[in-house]
Amino acid sequence: MCSVFCGKGCGGCPAGGGAPSVACPGNGCGQCRGAAGAGAGAGAGLGPGAALPKLVIFAGGDIRDEAAVARWTGGADLVVAADSGLGRAFACGLTPDALVGDLDSAAPADVEAARRAGVAMLTVNPVKDETDLELAVEYGLARLGIPAGVQLDLPAAPGDPSPSALPSLPDPSGPIAHIILAGITGGRLDHTLAAFGLMARLSRQGHCVEAGDGVAWATILGGRRLAIQLRGHPGEYLSLIPLLSDVTGVTLSGFKYPLTKATLPWGKSVGVSNEFATPQALVQIDGGWLLVVKPGSVPPAHE
């Protein structure tokens, strides 16, 4: 869907071919991590040039295009269903590696089918502090051998909330993952909002996080100077929504409404409903946290 890189013009970042996602430490070293995808290998080396392990989580929300989601999530190192996300995975033609949750919403027939298929099951007490989706992500990262809490205090970028407001960023050279959250929208609004909060936390920890339902896609940028290269059809929408604070140094090229080193104010809707003017476009920020939403068929790199 996208290529994420530091935007410092070192020439080492990819030009944005068909790679699902590329994450960069943001230090301008010119040694961006390779694209996530098939054969990345759980727990593989994650230094510069190594492939990110691809973790796919199916939640119990809407999947509006099963074929598109199946293409988008293909080549995963690990697929985990969060409770009724089991049925969403099956509908996309995928048998997950694991099922996590209190099983209060998964269809009994789906659970039995998962048992027969040898799916690993982690049944949790319904009286808990986390949603099934959050537990599924934590389980998946643990299965991939990615430890939590590897952190390094970094100076805040302009527009970034104070260190006391958010946990410190992890060491960018440490283990991170490409995480896809499928089916987090629709259904209960509180679960949808909590899922976007989870995305923000995972992005803050250094992971490359995407979410979608087959006809809409989202990711979060922030914490340092970053750029994202997107593919789309001219006339398709792209919306940019600041989170927590203003987003500074916003540069947009390849869009109907371009910007150069602009500020998107937090709480304002000026970034909603921009349009692709060319098949490939660029979003770059210097500071702050930005929710990027493409409400069209996803991911364009697979179209």
C-alpha cells in the first residue's frame, strides 16, 4: 500500500513499487528496512535491510470486500483472530494460526471448525482490562518474538506531545513489525475508537500499522520526520486528520490540493477529502501525529 521513509532526501529509500509497506528509522542513514511480505520469517533479523515480520489480526468488525482483504493480508508470518474475527478470517478464505479472546461472540460452528483445523486457542476470562483485539496483538507480537518495552528516549519532534503524555519511542533499530488490523470498523463505536487508540500506541512503539475493511484503509504517521508514498486513482479521496496536536511541516504532492511545509491544526477538518491528482502521491510531515485515511478500495498497490 505504501512506502514509509524518513524524507531526508538521502536517496536510500525505495521509490515506492508494489511493496506493501516499508518502515524507516527516520535517521537519514539510507538503509531502510525491506518490505514486509511472504517469507519474512518470524523473529527474523530486523537490522537495516531486513524484512519486517507481517502480523495480521482479524477483528470482529466489518469486512466489506473479502477478496481485497485476502490479497492485502497475504504472505503473513502469523494470522491471529480476535474472537468473532475468526468468522471474518474464514470469510476471506484464511485459517488463522491462533484464536484469542473470551469467545463471547465467535460463532460456535466457527470455533469447532478452528479446533478441527488445529488452530491454537487462547481463551481468556471475560472479566479483563483489555479488548480481545488488544490481547490478540500482544499474543501475536509475543509469538513473533518481538519483546515489549524496548524503549529509547528521543527528543520530541515539533508538535509532538510532551514525553509525559505518551510513552517514549522504542529503539528504532530494535524489533518492530508490520501489523495489519482487518475489520476494526463497524459494529460498536466504542470498540472502533479503542482500536484506533491501539493503532496510535503501536505506531508510537515503532511498528508499521495499517487498518482496513476492504474498501477503506488507514495508517498513522508521527514521532519524527516521515513521509508516505501512496498509490491511488485520480479523483480518489485521501483524508489527513491530526491527532492530539497540530501536525507541522505538511507537504503534499500529487494531490488536487497540494501543500508545502504547512500546518494542519488539531481539531480542524481542513485535511479531509483531498483527492489524488496522479497515480502516485506523497505525504510528508515534520512533526505531530497524523491519521491517514483512504476511503477507497485498498490497498491500491494490489490493484
